[in-house]
Amino acid sequence: MNLTDEQKEQGRRNFLKVLAGTPALAALGAAVAARGPLKGGPVKAAVIGTGGMGRGLIGQCQKEFIDLRAICDINPKRRGAIAESMVKAGWAEPKQYEDWREMLQKEDLEAVIIAVPLWAHAEIAIGCLDAGKHVLCEKMMAKTQADCQRMIEARDRNKRILEIGYQRYYNPVYQASYNNIVKQGVIGDVYFARLVWHRNGNWRRKEEPPTANFDPSKYGYPDWEHLVNWRLYKQYSEGLVAELGSHLLTATNWFFEAAPSAVYCTGGIARHNDGREVNDHVYATFEYPGGRTATFSSIESNAFEDHYEMFMGTKGTLILQNEIEVYLFPEGNETLTKVEVTKQTAAPIADSSATRAADAPGRTVNAAATPGQIDRNISYKNEIAEFCAAVRTGSAIRGGPEKAMKSAIAVVTANQSAEKHVRLDIPTTLS
């Protein structure tokens, strides 16, 4: 799916016209309020895991909402660099820890943000919850359904907040699309969603160990390669369907207001025969109640389509690309709203503009027509701020572990389907 510049403008204009006069339009150009929760002050918190995701989350923390007092990482070089960058950004120097258990014992914390490899999510999240801390844990929720259930049980017995980092719930573009387009029936009945995340690379990270004799075996990794490239090994990772697909699948569950009931998945290591264990190409078909279907593909050999969710309805098509670019097209001669919308005039062709990195800031829905630009990072800012507000005021979180567990179960089942080469029903309860 690549659109011409003209089609993009048409799609943006259609989307904005549907939103005209709604609170959703104003929300597109603004982040959450500048001041934090009124009662109790910023939430005293720490971050466990200071790799790419942890570093990114720290960068989106706002002092009005959160007081970052400590960071924890098994890599001393990485956590030292993060601590230094935090001081330069105006934070008080955080305490540094190698062991998250020691950090919980020594620090006065109310909440913890967890951004460690998938296989460690459950152990650390449960440990933090049992220590009386609120938890914001990165996606995917956990590596197994049983671990997801254990995390929910820990939340319940400790009466603490557990949120999972599916930031699309906090993205104003997705909120506007769901509340004002999908839920209002603007695109009619949706029977098909196309989910795409295509890249041209090998997903392998290159990083030097902190010291020549650094031994990661005590942390469960046989060597440095398995630690730095944990996403490529089945012991620690659920591969592309988890790391990329679960974002798109969670959004589809939200828009469909349902979870998939069955899946057929195929794929393999087609390009990068470099010792990895997870597939570098995957193709999954998820079956939903009511005759609805979502297909997901993720490839490591071509980035032409980038990543997007496309919802095809009986009255129109909604496309959310790169998380903040939205296009809306009527179907045939349909009128999507009382406001006249611009019809699509040509079939999609190649867009000659360069593809920007998925995490590049400054993407916009329409810089000229919306009240300000929308940075992709706004969803992370909102997620952390609203998590802190929930801690302080008891306000509801937008995602939650019950929704995240449904995505996790679907991902795990999809990977099992690919291994067995069969269609599988997706379980809803523990067996």
C-alpha cells in the first residue's frame, strides 16, 4: 500500500473533515496537560532495562508526572550512559543498580517501568507488584499464557496498577479513529483488516560488551550474542509476530471489539541464515467472530510498504500508517458524512518520497490543517502521564493486562501454527 502525494492529501482531508467540530480534532495537536496530578506530586519511580526501549521511555517522561529516582540494567556501560544523559537533560542523578531486587529493597519507589527482554517480563513484573509497586511493563505482556495469568493474579492480590505498553491506546490519532470513525459506523461494517510491518534489514543489533570479560551467563544468556540479540532466539523471544505484530493485532482487537478465535500462520528463515531461531518472514491469518479476518505480514527483505493498519469497510477504508498518518477514503459513491469528502481519483502507485525510520519524530497528520504537528512520541508521553495519573487519582488506564493477554495468546498460538503448519483455535482460558 503506497499512495501518491495527491491521494495522501485527499485521505488526510477526508479524515479531518469527518472530525470537524469534534473534540478529537483539537486533541490531535496537543499532548496531555503540562502539569501533573494535583494531589501527591510526581510518582516516585524507577526504570528496569535501559536498552533502546527503556531509553526511549525515559526520554518521554515528564517531570510534572514522574520522579525518576533509579535505573537498573545488567549492562553497567549502558546504565551509566543513561544516567549521564538524564543529568544533562535536567534530572537529578539517578541511583544505578544491577539487581532489580536490590533496587526495590533500597529505594523509596511507588512505581516501576519495565523494558527488559520478553522472557523476563513476568518474573520482574510479579516481583515488583509483590513489593507493592505499580507497574508499567512493555509489550508483549509475557511469553506464555500462564505467565500472563500470573501477572494478573499478582496485580489483584497486591491491589496495584498493571499496564502493558501498547501505546496506540494513548495515541490521539487512534482514539479519534476508533471513537469518531469506526465506532460511529463511518466506514460501515468492517470484515477485513490488513496489517503490515515490512522492513529491509536483518534485525541484528551490533553492540560491544561493556568489558572484555563481561559474563552474561549468570543472567541466563550463554554469551554476549544471545544477550544483545535476544529477539532472535526462541528462549527469550516470540519473534516478529510479538515484537511488531502484537502492536497491530492489539489495535485490531480494539477496533473490532473482539479477540481472534483462530489463526493460520506460516513463515520461515528465508533470507538471514545466520544462526537465528525466529523467522525473518511471517504471514498470519487471524479469524475473528462475525466473519471478520485480519491478515498480518512481516518481512525482512523489502521496506516498500513500511507499516500500517488498513480497515476495509462497506462504506469506506481507514488507513493508519506509521502510527500517526491517517487516510480515509469512501467506498464507491458512498458519502461518509454530511460533509462532502474528496473521492479517491486513482489507484495507489509508488510514492517517490524517502521512507523515514519508524521512530522518526515530527510525523504529522497534516501540519497545515491540524493545530500543530503530531510527534510519534506523543503516545509514549501520554501513556506514562496517564499511568502516573492512575497511580495518584485512581483514574482508569486505557489498555490493561486483560486486553494484553488476549494479544499475547494470539501471538503464541500463531507461532505454534507456523511450527506445526496447521490452523489452530486460539484458547481463551488456561488448559
